Amino acid sequence: MSELVRSIGLLSGQQLVLMVIGATRVKIVAALLGPAGTGLVAQTVVLQDVLRQAALLGVGNGFLKLVAEAVGRDDRRTLERLLATSFALFGGLALLLGGGAVLVAPWVAGLVFHDASLAPLIVIAAIGLVFAVPAVLVFRILSGALQFRAYAQLAIADSLIGLGATIVLVRLFGLMGAVAALAIAEGASVVIGGWLVWRFVLRPRGIRIRVQSLDPVIVRRLFRLAGALAATSMVATGAALLVRGAIIGSFGAEANGYYQVAWQVGQNYLGILSASLWTYGMPKVAATVHDPAAVQALQDDFLQLVLAVLAPGIVVLLCTRDAWVPVLYTRAFLAAAPMLVWQLGGELVAMLRQSMNISLLPRERLGFLLFQAVFYWAGWAAVALVLLPHLGATAAAFAYCVANVATLVVTFVYHRDALGYRIRPDNARLLAVTLPGFAVAVALATGDDATTARLIPMALVAFWIVWNRRIYLRALAALRGAR
């Protein structure tokens, strides 16, 4: 637990800085472009994510796994071939996909925005793709090599440059400027990240990356991972693009802007533990994958932190949403309140699932990864689209919670039966205390009465803090020991 807390402490410090920078950036876009502009920027980001996953063949985390394994064995020759081949292969695919998107930009704009006149957004996103793909690889290299400080420095630099570009370009060019700022930040990440990789990964190992033909052994290993991982990534990003496009087509870009609040809070402001799961947890499991006890211990520690930190944090966010939504966005975005309740409830369930799933890729359980992705994302999209005419954009958030609960049950059964996963007794007690109270708090938070929707949930938070005080004290001791 101590090493985990110290690593999360470093990554959490980075995430807190990124939250402040990101909040400022979001505030600028929300204030200058309003809900409709925010919704269109969000849809453009989802589209670029689809293109990026396609260019990477979905193997971003698979590449991270291979880097972590090569670094763990100190296999410098394999690491050199892996990096050279990956940049050439995925960079080439990014150029092809970006060029194709530019050629059919009006048609794509009609599909994702229901407005062909927004084709310039597609063009800018396609240009950004050329930088986004190598930027992802650079981040994965630093993470796989366990260079968390350099990773944090790069993430902060990326956000600061993006913020500066947003401040200037949104004022000058409006919606187009907001999207162009994303491309500028990606380009800067490639330059700065390349230098950090050279300094902390390549130079200490005497590795020099040269232009060379693709290594067939490395290509086969990447493509072996690509089958399942590409499908999982494309199902995830494709489902998001489909549901958001349906929201825009049925209710306008403003509704997607409201949903973006719920999505962004879950993905960005509650992303500290999520980032730690994949930045620290997955490489750590990859390095100890042959020690089932060590893997189980890491899963247990993550589960404990999710329950002790994330559950009360979500309830506090829900109870205080009338205060922070106008600060982070504008008062116009308070219409997102019903979506927040269901989306953030789903986020806790998603993190419970991910605390188990950090072992799947290192163990190469690719079949279940694919099944889970299709079950989860296709299920979310199906429920959202069915309920959209009845619930409006809130259907996407409600479906997110439902899909996460259903997938958690399936995931737990698989880990228990196929991988021997067992919940530690103290975590079982923590689950019994936390989950029923969390469900009650989320249900109450949907109301407007000050007592039932605010005071009772906050009383539950106070109870949890007292109940979990030993966990917090151990975590604080571990953080002090890291200084």
C-alpha cells in the first residue's frame, strides 16, 4: 500500500495541477462559446479519439505493456526495435487516416455534426491526429519505463500550452480556434516528450532510434495485441461518437454541451485514481505478472482507495453542484444536474471494475477484454439510444450507470472463476458499509430539498470519514515517508 500511495501521491499532484489548468481552459470555452460550442468541441474531440485509436490499432496500452516488459528485463535491443517500429508504423497510419479525413471532411461533418458546413473542424482534427499519435506513444514510453516525474512534467506542459493556445485562439477564431488549440498542444507534446524520453529512457540505456525498416517480430507482437485491443478501443470511441451524434441530431449541440459537463467531471476531475490505475498499476502488474499474490495485493489496495476516497468525493460533488458548476462553466450549464447524478454514480462502479481489470492486459486475457468492451459500450449505446426519446440527453448518463453496474457483475464473476480473484475481508466489510450508503446518497441527491438532497448525503460522508480513518492515516503516513 505504501508504494502505491506514494506513486498516486505524485500522480495526484500532477492531476490536481492538470485539473486547475483544465478547469480554466473549460471555463474559457464555456464562457465564450456557450453550451452549443462546448458540445461541438466535445464531439470533435471524440471524433479525433476514434481516428487516433484507429491509427494506433487500439494498442496504446498494449504498447505500454511491451515497453514495461522490455524495461523490466533491461532488454535494450528489444526496446530500441519496439520504439523505432512503433513510431514508423503508427505514424504512417496517422498520416493515411488524417489525409483521408481531410478529403471527405464535408461528408464526415454531416455524419458527426449533422452539418456539413462544419467540415473545417474535421480538417483541423485530422491535422492534429498527425501529432496526437506520436504524443500518445511518448506518454506510454515514460509510463512503461516508470518515469512518473517526467510523465507528470510532460502532462503539465501539454496542458499549459493548450491553455495558452486556447486563450488566444478562441478569442480570435471562436470555435475553430478552440479545436486548433488542441492540435497545437499535441504538437508541443511530441517535441517536449521526445526530449524527455531521450533524457530519461534512451540516453541512460545507450539507445539510439534510427530510421529503419519495420521489425517483423515487433510487428507480429503488436498485431497480436491489436486484434482484441483495436476492437475494444473502436467499440468504445465509436459508441461515444454514435450516442453524442444522436444527442446533437435530436436535441442540438447545446444538449451535448450539457452532457459534456457530466462526462468531463467524471473523466477529468475524478481521473486521479483512473490515471494511477493505468499509469502505475498496469506497468506494475506487468512487471510482477508471474506473482499472483503481488497482483492480488495491488488489486486489493486499489479497491480500498476507490471506496475510501472516490465514494465520499463523488457524494460531495453531487451535493455541491449548484456551487461549482457555475464556477467551472457558467450558470447556463446547471441544466446538466440530472445527468451528473447518474454519470458520477456510474464512475464509482467503473472504478470498482477497473481495480480488477488492471491485470487483464498483462495476463493477455484478450478474449475477455474484447467481450467486456462490446458488452459494456454496445450495451451503453443501446440503452442510451432506446431511452433518448424519453429522457433526452440524460439517457446517456442513466445508461452509463446501468451499463457499468451490469458489466461489474460480469467482470467480478470472470475474475473470481477464471483468475482466482477474492475480495480481502477488510475490503468486503468496506464494500458492505460503502455501497448501500452510496446508492442512498445518489438517489437522494437527485432531489432539490436541502435536507434530504444535501444534509443526509453529507452526513453519510462524515460517517465514512470516521469509519475509514485508519486508511487515511496510513495513506498520510506513506505520503510523509515519500518526502
